[in-house]
Amino acid sequence: MLTKLTRHGQITLPKAVRERLHLAEGDYVDVQISDDDRGVLLRPRKMVAIDPDQEWFWTAEWQAAEQAAEEDLVHGRVVASRPGETASDALRRAAAAADDENGHETTDDTTGGDA
């Protein structure tokens, strides 16, 4: 399909292209130069508005932590508390089990803990 570049550097995408790619007025299109510098690649990009109160979730730092947590879940590196057990007690139980598996002596810390 052939389209013409205007003096303002704009092109009109043919209706068949817009319909097939479900593009509407105001949608974003990513523009890249081909590897051989002989063409242009256009890719539709759907943009989602982010609530300002939730911007922190989409920071690179938070997303890296989310990825690490997902990997821990996939590889079974999680500790679940039992009914009536505090999170601290569950962590102590898991640490003791890990010590037993690794042949380390378990220490009983009775000076700290949850009140």
C-alpha cells in the first residue's frame, strides 16, 4: 500500500491497516528504522494510564523485586505459616529445618521474638 508523506512529516495509514491492527485516533505507534537503514517499521503500542497512587509499583526497582519474588515462588523458596502460627514463628521453623538439612546446630533464641 502506498501513502504520501506530508510537508509536516505525517503519513496516513490506510483504513485497511488501521482496521486490521485495531488502531484508532489517538493510539500510539512505535517507529523504528530497519536494520539495513532502508525502511521504517511501525508497531502499534497500547498505552495504559497509570494511577499516580500506584506509580511506585511500575518503577524498575519494584519490578525487579517482583521478578525476584516470582522466581522464589517458582523454585519453592517460600515459607508459609500454619494456622495460628505467627510469621516470625514460621520463619524460625523454616530456618531450623534448613539448619537440620545442612547439618548445622539449631539455636533456640528465647530472648527475642514476637510479644
